[in-house]
Amino acid sequence: MRLAVAGKGGAGKTTLSATLALLAARSGRPVVAVDADANPNLATALGVPPHAASLRPVPPSLVSRRRGGAGLLEPIDEVLDRYSASGPDGIRLLGMGGPAHADEGCLCAAHAVVSAVLEDLGGPERLVLVDMEASPEHLSRGTVRHVDAVLLVAEPYYRSLETVRRMSALVAELPVPSTSVVANKVRSPADRDAVEEYCGRHGLAFAGAVPWSDAVGLADRARVPVADGPGTGDVVAAVHDLAGTLGRLTGHRLLG
């Protein structure tokens, strides 16, 4: 299964992506985590040490045009062996790559690489988690057109919900079979109800809620994954429940 995680900046995309990846890997699933943000943070969220968190992106020279999109010139497993970094619990981590200098121009080639990698990363056993950037560019370019599902992360306030609504409209124009919304940083039942009611009014599938926890920020400052942070049990349990709900909504199993 290929799952892309999107939403407004600061909504918690990277934290949820990393936690889902770790839970899946620890349940026995082979996991590939793709940091599709030009300003990458997924390696750190997974607990990769700072000295090893730099990712070597797949070069654009390995991408060729195919009917229906871009593809890789080499088998995907060879590309993974050459360019992925080793994360905890057997997770393989790929990076999109970003600008090395100011005034370099667009990231067209990097988007083409991500699209090609996602097309070739399909398969029923492997879980691919794509941590997207806050910009809707991955959607307007069709970079994630090959994923099986998009999870939109919403905080319980209006601007975040409006971002999710606009993104869902873009996803609907791509051949992505499933789109759903998770409420993150929920402080009260009223927060959850507000997001669920908004989803109902706009025809969006509601996948669940993850509570607010000060322990998440403490884990980040300590460079510890939320899945391993002290006092994060309620958050991890909610993400585990979210994985089960996503499995039912998409028809794809996330956890082993």
C-alpha cells in the first residue's frame, strides 16, 4: 500500500507519518518512508541520528517518460539498495532532495523522481508512507498520482480545515482511490466533533482523531520518535487505531 500524508503546515504530518511507519515496521511489515518535502524532517522524526539523517536523493537521470507518467530505468529494489538510508526497525528511507543554493529555480526534476519512485513502489506487502510538504504542489503536479490513498491531517480550527477541503478537491482530480481526514492535536471531545462535523458537511471520510499531548513536543526536543517517547502512549494508541481504520477505508492492511 502507498499512503501519502498531507495537510497544512504544522498540522503534524511528519509526526503521524513517522509513527505510522514505526508501528507498521514493528508489526512485521516492510516499510519504505519517502520524505517528499524539500525541507526534510522525516529522518529525525523516525529517530535517525543527526549525523546520519542526510538523504541522498535518487538522481533525475534514472527517470524516463512512460505512457501515463514517469518511470525508473532501473528495478526499484536496486534503487532502494543504492539510495535508501537505513532507519530503525528495518525502515528504508528515501528523500526527495531539495535546493542546494538560492535562486536555483523550480524542483521539477525532484517531483518527477518522486512520481517515478511511487509508481514502481507498488505491491501488496510493502507499506510506502509519503510525508508530503505543506504546499499543494504535489497534488497540482500529480506527483502522488500513483498512491493508493491520501490521508489529510487537520487541526481543529477553521484555516486547517479549509486547507484540507481545498486539498481534497485536488486529490479528487487524481486517480487516487481513497481520501480521508484525521483530526490531530485534539484537546477535547468538542474538537473531535468539530472536525467530524466539517467532514460530514463536505463529504470527506473521517478516519479518527489523535489527542494533543505535551509529550510529543518533549520527544521532539529530545530527538526521540513519538512512538518511543515517555508519556506518549495515548497518542501512539490513537495512531494504532487510525491505522486500523485506514485499513478498513482503503481495503489495504497497514499493520502486520
